[in-house]
Amino acid sequence: MPSMMPTARADFAFGGVVAAAVSAFQLGFRRNFANWPVLMGRALFYLVAMAVLTALWDKVSSQRLAGTLASSLPQGGLALYVGVTEWITLSVASIHLRLEDDIRLGMLEPHLLRPKPYLLQKIAEAMGDSAARLLGLGAAALLALALSGRALPPAIAFLYIAILGPIGTALGVLIYAGVGLAAFWVRRVLPPYIIVQKIWFLLGGLFAPISLYPAWFFGIAIVSPFAASIFMPGNMMIAPSLAGFVDALVAQILWLVLLGGLVALIWRAGLRKVLREGV
């Protein structure tokens, strides 16, 4: 009987961690809907951005200029693709700002004394926040699409995106978590945030599919977590296929594991710095 005690304690500890993470997720989800005016404002911004970008790509694709990438665009432009990539990007919670505040203002130490893992709590809370944004912006996108009268892609494309989109957003949360943890060294994370954000937009294909890039640049972008985050889900609007979906899902799961491990390593390195030098 005594030999079973460590296992029982481990199971209890694991269950407590999972329960704490679920509670944090629910907190972030409910808080976002409680601040519904902010969510409505974000949805309005999304619709305005889509109106501008849709007009741009419709004009470009209608020209079909010989010798340019415009001739390679799918019929009707890239409105639906950009709609997906913007949906994911705008749904990612600003976890980097919360981590920066706690680290820079010396608010981290009290959290470390609690039995609940601080970083997991913050990431789970940001995931819940992002899930609420996904629902709110997704509803706005579907309404706008229904009112636009555009030809719809196959129904299976929406199923693929409903799976890949949230995972892509989770990748974004982990990317921004890594940026936020840079506060252990740089204090203010705005410079690394801007750099990472612009790289994400470029390598992820926010405004145009990376498949339109030169071959050498496409080869770099496609193996990045940024492409797994937004290009691969968005591409399901252009060329939905089971093979493409499986490839995208495998890439996303792989990057979830790798980014999760990287964030954990940065966190431990930051804690060692705090314990050695202080904040």
C-alpha cells in the first residue's frame, strides 16, 4: 500500500494541474464575452479590414495581368483566404503584454509561491480568451459572407478550417508567449513583438498565400510555424483537400510540441536569471 502513495500523489497533482488549466481557460473565455463591447469593436475592425482587402484583391485578380502573379490568383480573388488568415491573427490574445507586466513590475514572485503552475495558467487563460474571439469574429465573418453573395467553397472546407483555425490560433498564443518571456532580459517586449509579428505576417502569408512567393522563399516559409498557423488553414479556402488537411494538421501538431518545449525552456532560463540576479 505505501508503494502506491507516490503514484496517487502524482495522479492528484496532475489532475489538479489540469483542473487549474481548465479553470483558467474558462476564465479567459468568460471574461472576453463579459467585455462584449471590446469584442464587438474587434469584430467591426475585422469587417472593415476585410472590406478594404477584399476590394484590393478583387481589383488585382480581375486584371489578370500577363506575366504577373495576378494571373495565378483563383477566380474571385483571395477574399476568402484573407478572411481566414485575418480571423486567426485577430483572435490571438495579447499574452505577451500580461507576461511583460508580471515580470517587469515584480508581480511574478507571489505567483511562484502558489501550487498552480504560473505559465500554464497564463497560457490556458490566453487560449480561452482566443477561443472567445474565434467565435465572435467567426460569427461576423459568416454573416458578412452570407450577405456578400459570393460563391462559397465546398462545405468540407469549412470543416477543415474549423479544426485548423483554432490550432493555428493556439500556435499564435505560444509564439506570443515566447515574446512575452523575453521581458526577463529586455524588460520591454515591444521591439521583439514588432519583429516577430512582421515575420509572422510575411512567412505566414497573412495578406497573400506564400504559394505566390518565389520558390526559394516559399521553401523557407512553408517549414516555419508561421505558415502552419495561418497559411495552411487559409489555403483550405483556395484548395481544400483531405491530403492538404492532413499535412496541415500534422505540421500544426508538430509545431505545438516544439513551440511548447521552446517556451518551457525560455521560462526556465528566465527563472534562473531571476533567482540569480533578481528582477
